[in-house]
Amino acid sequence: MSKLLLFYLLVQLTGSPLGALALLLAVWWLTDRMTVGVLPDPLRTVARWRRRLQLARALEVNPHDRRARLELADLLLAGRRPARAAAVLRPNVEAGDEDAHTAFLMGAALGRSGQADPAERALAVARAADPDFRAGEIDLELGRQRLGRGDAAGAREALERLLVERPGSVEGRLWLARALDRLGDRDGARRRREEGWREYVSLPRFHRKHERPFAWRLQPWRPTAVALGVVLVLAAVAAVAG
């Protein structure tokens, strides 16, 4: 209902349904860019797509190029194609690559494509190769995967380890709060959310970009407030221009 009301107000403001739709899309995109950052960045998306094509062509010429396979799998995983990433990376694993980066990517790809047990084994290999891999990234991945498949206790274990290694992680506190909610620890979840927001606002501005989507989820009313502010500003500009 609120979206329909907003659309109606924008039609009245612009005098055109198509203009109102374009303005509404612009509001959603601007709000996302300033808050949760869920929508893709078009320029980055195009750059990654071009690089994936280059790597795929390179592998057609030389399928034994392990470095190209590793990079392509990384890009596919970032592009939310975990099953394809696992398939691309598998020849490296079968050839004996057990370094932390390869094992981590395979574990992340398998877990995100629904293969829990092989993912846990691959991430264990990554931990054995480098216990401090990316300052707790293995535990963060384990926490997300376990939470996603309903293992709240396992997620809590991994995420509590993460916060020892990476005490300033806003993302880690978000997922830990959700795990605690599922375990019935409402007070603990609330404390983790409060800690997460305090950590976020204390970060230098240039460090906030990665943590911003998770910080806004800790206080989900804030994106709505920002969206309303954007609408009011656009309405004021349109009224002056009219």
C-alpha cells in the first residue's frame, strides 16, 4: 500500500505515470546506494562480466591454467553463481591444490550451493592450511552457511570465534544476533545488535563501505527514513522547478 501511495503522489507531482515510475526507480536506487547496498553497481558488474569472459576464453585455449580457474571461480562466487564456481574450481582441487585460498573458495561455493558436508570439509582444509586466513573469514563463512541451513548453535560457535579474531566486525555481530534470536536468547541478540551499531558509527568513514549493508540491517527503520528523506527532497526540487 505504501508503494502504491508513493507512486500516486509521484504521478501527481510529475503529471506522468512514466515519469513517476522513473522517479520511483531512481529513489529506490539512490536509497539503496546510501543504505544497504543490495542493488549491484552497474560499472562494477560490467567490469566483472568482461573479466569473466576473458578468463573463460583463456581456459578454452589452456584448460590447465589453474590461476585463471581460481580467479574465474572467485568472480563467479562474487556473482552469486556458487554451483558454477565449484565446477570451474574442481579441476584445481583434483590436481592437488590444497592452499587456503583454493580450499576456502571451494568450501564457500559448495556451501552456498547447498552441499553442507563437503563445504565443511573444504573449509577445514583451508583452516589447516592457514588458521588466520583473512582474519577470520573462514569462521564468517561457516557462520553464514550454518545459519542459512538452520544450525544456529553451530553458527554461534563460528561467529563467536570470528569476533575474537575480528572484534570490529559489524557483519559478524549481525549474523550472531540472528543466531541468538533463533536460539531464544533475545537479550543476547539485542546486545549484539547494539554493539554492532556502536562499532559501525565508530569506524572511520572510509572503512564503513563494506560494513554499511549489515549496519543498516541492524536498524532496519533507517533505510525507510532515508527513502522518505530522498522523496521529500525530490518533491521539493520538482515543486521549485514547476
